[in-house]
Amino acid sequence: DVVLTQTPSILSATIGQSVSISCRSSQSLLDSDGNTYLYWFLQRPGQSPQRLIYLVSNLGSGVPNRFSGSGSGTDFTLKISGVEAEDLGVYYCMQATHAPLTFGSGTKLEIK
Amino acid sequence: QVTLKESGPGILQPSQTLSLTCTFSGFSLSTYGMGVGWIRQPSGKGLEWLANIWWDDDKYYNPSLKNRLTISKDTSNNQAFLKITNVDTADTATYYCARITMMVIISYYFDYWGQGVMVTVSS
């Protein structure tokens, strides 16, 4: 199975600060169809996960543009440009290039 | 508006079969390119993908659960189902269903999620 390693596991930020989360894959996530099936989700406390980013860098519907995704191959990054209070929660990356689908272990964002 | 809602037994005993239902609206599993996936999350832990089912009845399972999983659908009632046989305490988790869409050759995973249903396996 593809292992996704997220760092850091805990991130503490002040309001307005820009932060980045890394997701590194044990295998390239470039599919034979030319797409890279790397996703980012946010799970706020007590809520279901919500999709933020799909296919590495595409913003999900209704997701604020302070979120951005980048990367290729095995290295991916989620950036929040100007953290807001509502951004606290656990962020997960997920890959769907290789079966089975796998998730990273999560990065908890705390607000100072 | 797309919504999904999971339902299940709440609590069951080891060795029993867990039956989960995902009732959805705003899309149809008889429409080309539509799918539903199941994901679970033990309390305080991460996410684990379990299975997907597609509009054409294609099914995919996480091999880590070996042959314990069965996914199915009822398109006329807008429902998807997941059964897990021979449960034990390690299957205690919140279970989510989520929508998948495919356009052309690209699959777009989990854009809408249900609220989740808690399942406890205990003797």
C-alpha cells in the first residue's frame, strides 16, 4: 500500500499567519492517465471531513482561496495563506492513484 | 443539493455482521459516473478507506479487510450498503459514506460526506 507521510503532526499558528503542511508519498502518484490523484481534506472538531483540494491543486467548491495545493510525483504541500479561526482541525491528504486508497495520518492545526 | 446520511445498529457483539446503510439525495447511482465510498475512523484516530461502488455496479474493496466486506446498492431507493462480517472490537469506529463522481476518465473522490454513524463492537 502507498504510505502518505504528513508533517508536521501538530501545527500551532496565530490568526493571519501562513502555514504549510507536507504530504510525502512512498510512490509516485502520477497516474498512467496523466492525472495525479492527490486530495486534501479538513476535519473540524466533531464534524465530517470536507474536501478542500482535488487533483493536487484544484480548489473544491466553496473553499476559500486562502487554501492552495501544490506538488508533483511524491511531494505535495497544502498552504493556508492567512490562517483564520475556522481553519482549526485535522488536515488529511489522500491518494487515489494506487489501490487501495490511502490517507495520511493527519496534521492537527491549533490556533494560538 | 447533495446530502448523504449513514445509519447502522449502534452497538453489536463480536462475531456478528455489521450492516450499514447510506441514504443519499441530489444524485443517482444509476447515473453514469456516480459512485459512493465508505470510510471509517476509530475515535481519535485517522481515516481508513473501506470500499467503493459505482453506477455500473463495479466494486472495489480494501484488501486489508480481506473477504469481510460486501458493498451493494439500491438505485431505486437511493441507497448504498456495506456489510462487514465477523466484527471485533477493532471495528469500533465512526463510519462515513461519501460521493464519488467520474467525468470522462477522471474520478473525483469524496466531494460530499455524510455525518457519520458511530458503531461500537462490544460483548
